[in-house]
Amino acid sequence: MEINRNMLKKAANFTPRQTDTTYIIGNTKGKDRTTDLKRYWTPPEDPGQAQRVLIDLLSVLSRVLPAAYFAIVCLGFWKNFVQTGKWTSLLWMASEGLIIFLLVFRRESRRLSRHPWDWIVALGGSFTVLLVRPAATAIAPEFIGVALLLAGTAFEIYAKIVLGRSFGIVAADRGIVVGGPYRIVRHPIYLGYFVTHVGFLLANWNPRNIALYIVIYFFQISRILAEERILSEDVAYREYRERVRYRLIPGVF
């Protein structure tokens, strides 16, 4: 009987030992939730009056300042077209000028990346392209450059119209679009840019523009990967990614 009492006492005081696996899983879940809050900015659900004014001010500045800079550069390309009659300058202005309207009327982000690298590649990819300049040297007849600029500009305008107010600069979740040119590649606007940039470079060939476009596409590819990292957290985007295999160039990337 004494032995049975001791056994019952030990059984009553027994506490199952937690395994390392259980401990790690439990802490990872908590860490993920905290990390998610640190990685993304989301608009507050019920901001106070002062916070609302600050958010609205920042929203206006984030639209107007980049749009103003794009407008100034586009004006320079317009002047070059008037002086030289070079159509690639006019088409470049049309391609990049549309961004002015999209920046001003874009939809607010549901989740905006806080990661410094995402901001670097977004700003680098958006504004480095404004440093290219018309050049006297061409390595192809101008009509080839014009044709590529026309095709690329038409395609990116189509993609931007389909994207609508979901357009933005920094990687964010502004909603998922899967129709139109988004059935061909997952980032058709960048594909349109790529075609226009090839056309412009062929007709405006110099070391400065070559170096800039190398830098630009380092930023653009990094930007695509950053955007996909955020969007892929949505199950709808993961399903879309299964249907549309390529990001930028069909059959290549």
C-alpha cells in the first residue's frame, strides 16, 4: 500500500516535459506577429484628429513631390523634342509623364513596407531613369527606336489603365490585379518600361545612358522581388502566381 501511495503521489505531481520543438513553434508564432507589425505600415483604424491631419499631409506630399519632379524632367524632354525634332524624346516624355497622374490619384496602401532596402530599390528604380538624357549617337535607325517606344508605351499605358489606382512606388499591398496584360506576365508595366528603354537607348547611345540603365535594372529587378515578397503573403496572389509563371519577360524571367 505504501508503494502504491508513493506512486500515486508521484503521478499527481508529474508534469509532462515540453520538447524543444514545441517551444520553438510557440515562440515563432509570437515572433511572426511582432515581426509583421515591424515590417509593414498599415493605416490606423481610428486615428485622432491630429494624427489624421498628419497622415493626410504626408499622403499629399508623397504624391505631389515625386509628381513635380517627374513633370520638371518631362518638360526638359519636351524642350529637346522642340529643338531637335527627335521623336524618341517626345515618346519618352509621354511614357514617363503618365506616372504624374498615377502618382497623384493612386489608391492608399493597405500595407506598406517599412524595410529600408525596399525603399532604396523603389526610389532608385523610379528616379534613376530620370537621369538619362537624349544623345546624338544612335546604333540603330531612329524608326526602330520609335517603334519600340511606341509599342512599349502603348503596352505600359494599357497595363497602367488596368492597374488603375493601385499604382505606387514603394512595395505595398494595394490590391491584386490579374486581368488584361497581367495574364501575360506578373509585372507588365515593367515589361513596357523595358521595351521603351531598349528603344530609347538604341537611339540615344552613350556611356552615361548605358551605365544608368544597368543601374536602373538592378533596382527594377530588386523592386519586383520586393513587391512579390509582400503580395505573396496573400493566398489570392499565390494562386495567381501559379497561373502566370513569368515575372517580367515571357520564357526568361
